[in-house]
Amino acid sequence: MPTYSYKATDRGGKIVKGTLEAAEESGVVARIHEMGYIPIRISPTGRDHRGLDRYLSGNILSIFTGISTKDVVIFTQDISSLLEAGLPVDRALSILIDVAEKESVKEVIKDILKTVQGGSYLSDALAKHPRVFSTLYVNMVRAGEAGGVLEAVLVRLGIFLETSQDLKDYIKSALVYPIFLGFVSGISIIILLTFVLPKFSIIFSDMGESIPLSTRFLLGLSEILRTYWWVILCGLGAICYFLRRYMRTPAGRLRLDQYKMGLPVAGELVKKIEVARFARTLGTLTKSGVPILQALNLVKDIIGNQIIAQAMEKTYQRVKEGERLSKPLFETGVFPVLAIQMITVGEETGRLDKMLLRVADNYEKVVKNTVKRFMSFLEPVMILAMGLVVGFIVISMLMAIFSMNEMPF
């Protein structure tokens, strides 16, 4: 039976920690309630590989930003649990200050509590920290406050953030091995060209034109790398610098997104990722009570892909004029037919939010399966490519050595 660690609080705000054995997490929640405590955070004591990847990615990110997405997810889940238990917002925030493990998180929660105690809404307090809480986050909380369903909205928001982060972490984890393999391959080839081959150049110096063409090519490349390495580095640095500046412009971002979506296999994958992100964001917003026009406007502002953002702009205008959502989405040519059909069914049955979330679930599964298949194909291709390059270098050297035996003395 798995063991779970938990953090809970009593009605007085005292924090209680411990471990419990249960078949599943719901059993731990029930036992904590039986003990008279309010559960805040429950997690398995052992981390699997996937959990470790998420933990590492969140903590690596927090080195640079102070507060990671994982910290925001934990904060959202904790405060929703406390509010569902009937605690007022200020009391829940006070408890979370004691629970928070990072000093940066504590300071943010303290400032939020101070603002709330000053008479402001929770959404206004969150809006003071735009680097931590996105516009979407703040607007969902504001919609929950307006509709009197803040606890339910925070629960949906926690699920939304965790699901979105899971998809990002899955893709990042899948890319770790190919990136590492490519890095090691590049370093190995550079070492062969700059340190190993020069040792042979002394042996081959007297062979002249009798040296094989492939060997002459490698020796010339080695000489260029050793002599002009600083020029190459400066050139690559300049290219990266100007490319980054260009990609920060609207035209550059649009050109990059057009290029990514036009790639043979990766383009379809990018499109499915964006469709899943759009559907989950819009579905969560509408399910939380945000009006469709305001939800579309929020999605348009936070979407990363400029092609999708432009499609959202056109869709927003058409929906504002009274059209259904599915028709302008179909005419953009960006969204798959299956997704459009599911959205159409949602509009006809009055369950648009549920169908959008179902679209997101379906395409997230498709993305994970596609990434898995793509990585299973990419890894052996990279290994084969590295073997061919190293083999070409070795064979070229051996051909030069064998040709020495044919030279007249």
C-alpha cells in the first residue's frame, strides 16, 4: 500500500505534518478529515521518474525567476483546499505563509495578504504580481469572485495549471536525451577535428597530392577550425544576437511561427500543441464563468503562436458580430476538422466548455503519442548520423595511412 505525506491545519491554523498509508489519495483525505484536520497538501512519499522530471524542471526554472510555475500550482491547490474547507481568504493566506517553503513565495503571499486585509479583492492583490500570476489567472479569479464561486474556480485553475505544465514537462523530458546526444556528438566531432587530426597532419605533410581527397578535406577543415575558431564563435554569436532581436519583433515572431507550422512532421505537432492549449484555456475560462468575448480576448493576448493569435483576432470580431464560435474557427484553416466538429456539438448542446476541455484532453493525448513516436525515430537516426560522421573521419584517416604504403621510396 502506498505511503503519502501530508500537510494539514486545524481550525486554529496550526500546521500538522505526517504520513499515512492508503490505497489512493482520496483515502488519505478522508482519514485527515476524520482526525479533525483540513488537508492542504498531499503527495506520494516516493517520486517516480516523471515526477522527478517535473520537480527538476520547476526548480531549475525557479533559479532564474525566483518563483516557478510549480510554486504557483502548489499555491493555487493549497488555497483552494482551504477555501473549500470554509476558511476566509485572509485566514487561508496566513496559513499558506507558514506552509510555504521558499522565502520568495512567502514574501509574495505576505503582500497579497496585506492587500486583502486592506479591503481589496483577492484578484486585485494577485494583479500586483504580474510576473507570478498571469492575466488569465487574475481574470479567472475575478470571475470567480463576481459569481460567488471562487473556491470552484481556484480548483479548476489548479487543474488547468497542472495539466498545462504536465504537457510542457512531458515534451521537455522527451527532448532531454536527443539534446544531450547532439551535444555529446558535436563535442566529440570537434575534438576529433581539432586535437586528433592535427597529429596525423605531420605524418601526411610529405604526401602532397597523393593524399586522398576526403583526407585533404578533413585536414583543411581542421586547420580552419584551429586557426579561425574565434572568428567562427564571433560569427555564430552575432547571428544568434541579431536573430533573437528579429524574433522579438512582431514580424520575426510571425515568420518563426510560419516556419515552425510549415515543417513536415514537427509542423503538425506544433499545430496540435497550440490547439490543445487554446481549447484548454478557453474551456477553463468559460467553465469558470468568464463571458465568451472576454475569454477570447484573453486567449488572444496570452497565446504564444502569432498565427493562432491572428486567427483569434478574426474569430473575436466575428463572434462579437453574433456568429457562432465554430464557423470562424473553421475558416481560419488552422484548427483540425475534428476539433471544429466537437466545438460545434458543444455549441448545439449548450456544453461548449465541456467540449473544449474534451478537445484539449484528446489533443494532449495525441501530442504525447506523437512525441513518443517521433523521439523513438529521432534517437536512432541521431546515433546513426553520429556513427556515419565518425566513421567517415576514421575511414579517411585509414585511407591516407594505407596510401602511404603505395608511395615510392
